[in-house]
Amino acid sequence: MSRKITPIHYRKLAKIFELEGYALTREEGDHMIYVKPGVKRPVVIPKYSEIPVFVIKNNLRTAGFSRERYFELLERV
């Protein structure tokens, strides 16, 4: 049975992308921009205490993550 994606703190989401090889390239206001060689679009993580589910899902789609991979990395954080 699949787990439900719930809101998480921005630092936790940033750590997930760092574990997958993304690097913080810049910060603009209250947004962090992560890039990875070979991925065309950057991942933008807002500095919210709880990042909404739709933002998490959009970033997973941009990065090409599956839900399963997201939960694997979430357990490691």
C-alpha cells in the first residue's frame, strides 16, 4: 500500500535532494535553487516551515523521482 506524501520542513526536503546529488547553486529571497548535472530544470525549494504537498510533488516530477524513491530518501534523512 502506498504511503501518503505529507508536508515537511524545507530543510528535510533540501536534504533529500542533496542525497540524490543535487547542489545548492543560489538563494533568491526565501527560495533555494538546486541543480544536478544532466537535469534540465532546477528544483526550487521555498523556505517554509511546512512545504505543501503540491510543491513536493511538483519538485519530484521535475527531478524525475518516483514516490518510492522519495520515501526511501525520506527515511534516510
